[in-house]
Amino acid sequence: MSSPDPQVRAARNPSTNPALRGPVVAITGAAAGIGAMLTERLAASDEIKQVIAIDERRGECAAAQWHILDVRDPAIAEKLRGADVVVHLALDLDLETDPAARTAYNVRGTQTVLTAAAAAGVHRVVLCTSAMVYGALPDNELPLSEDAELRATAEATGVGDLLEVERLARRAPRAHPGLNVTVVRPAVLVGGTDTALTRYFESPRLLVVAGSRPAWQFCHVEDLCGALEYAVLEKVEGELAVGCEGWLEQEEVEELSGIRRMELPSAVALGAAARLHRIGLTPSPAGDLAYTMYPWVVSGSRLHDAGWRPQWTNEEVLAELLEEVAGRHTLAGRRLGRKDATAAGAAGATVALLGTAALVRRARKARRRI
């Protein structure tokens, strides 16, 4: 019998074919969003042996091995057997989700994945939270180092969940010796995302709180996927911040976007935001405003030291964000219909604010009639 062709032998040889010696990677939340993008990226990589995709529905990546189940199901442990690395991206940070249900899903899901990974013999779990966990505070350094104290509170959308995920990440290696946990914290994420911070750019005017010092740093989802790939391949570990180089001042954002500002005293802005959220007219709590008031820019030094660089600039990401939100209209975090949006845009900042106050009065009257 003749020996195989040299090219065939090379393809079967782990020393010459990186895919045969690369890791098997499981990705949760693989059917949509960042999970789908990372699944496609890793499935096409010569450095990855196999991708196991886990979600509640099947995604489009035919090269991945799919398992359909909820990440809170303990049966996930069996699906993770044989995986070297798990990237947990099955988080719900939707503005419209009931907060209690969102927290139950995010925390329980992360707990289950960490426990299942340890039981399945996985040696590394990569979690994705947000640079929001550092908190947006007037005395924050510019930029923040990765090991800066996490000073956020649970007052902004989903941040309480992310802080709990961070706590689980710190505890997991002690509870499961041999399990390595890497946490990736992106800046304002852009690229098919819908958050309180992306909705900020859907408003007819950019709300600026008097006396505040905003600093805008973005992270394109493609750069986040690149950072996650670095973590998967163990080129870097620990707590990793990821974003574009540097930041944009508020004046630069206004000039680049062409959207004028609406400046309000702090008490008025925060008070109105709290009231609108309390009566259910807006999905964003007042705590979200802090992230448009004070800096939370990150250095990304650990990724940079490992050789990773962002492919996008803040200016380029902002341009893409503006293109994505074109035609959408938001006031105080609440999406408007076309009729309301036309009125708000034509009326200008002052009347838009009065319109918001009118929504509060209308809601109060409705509650009295019940």
C-alpha cells in the first residue's frame, strides 16, 4: 500500500497543522450578536481545532457543532466535555427586559456555566462584562488601568448584573481549582448594539449635564472579537479592558456628529430621568446618565502589551454608530414614533424638555383615574 501524499500527511500532523493542536472552544450565546460573530471568526481560524456553539436556537455557522439549550440547564456540562476554553456570551442586557428576569438569567447562567466548565474539565473560561464596572466618576483617572478599583453601583442598566458576574469570576478559581477565568471589559460597544449609550445618539439634542466632564471611548464589536480571540488563544489573561485608542471630548463628539447639545442643571436632568423611569415611561434609570457625564476611559494596556491593537478609531466607530441610528428617534432614553419625533426635532431642546415634562403629567393623571 502506498503512503499518503505528503500534503495529506502534513494536514494530519499536529506539528505542521495548527488546527490539530489548537484548542476546542465552546461559545454560549452563539446564535446572534457578538456570539455569532465570534463563532464565525473562530470557526474560520487555523489556530482553532473546533468550535462548539451553544444557544437556545441554531445559528448560521455551519462549521460549528451546535447544541440547543438554555445556559442555565445543568445539562450544559455534558455539552462542554472535550472543550478547552469556554467563552460565555449568553447575557441579556436588553433595555426592555424586566430587570428581575434579566438578573436571574445573567447571574444563574454565569454560575451554571462556570460550575459546568469545571465539572467538564475545561481549563479556561472567558467572560465578557463592560468597562462600565469601573464606574463613571468625576475623579476617575484618564485613562483607567485594568487593575483600577471597580467603583460602579447597580444604578445603571445591567451594571449590577455585570458586577455580580465579576464577583463570580473572582470566586471561581478558588471554588474550582485549576479553572482559569479571564474577564474582558469593552468600552461603549458599537456594531449592531442597542444600549442606553447608543440611544444617546438617537436624540434630537445631546444632553449635557452642566458641570460634567464627559469623555467618550468606543469599542467596535470587531475589535472586541479580536480581543476575545487573544484570550481564547491564551495570549493574554486576567482582567482585560478593550477599546479604541484615546477618547473624544464632548465638544469633539458634537462637532463630528453635527448634533447640538441641550445643557441642563444636574438636579433637573437626574430628577427628570428618575421620575420618567419610575413611572415606566423610559427604560433607562437615572444611573445611566452618569456614563454620559463623567469619564470611564480605559487604557487596554494588557492587550497592548500582548501585541493586540484596535483596528477602529473612536472617530470611525462614532461615524458607524451615527449611520446605524439614522432614522431612529429617542427622547430621554425612550424611542419615539415618527409623529412624536418630528415634533421633538422641530421644536428644539426647550420644547423637547417641556414635552418630556408633559409625559410625566399625563402619566400622573392617568394613574389618578385608575
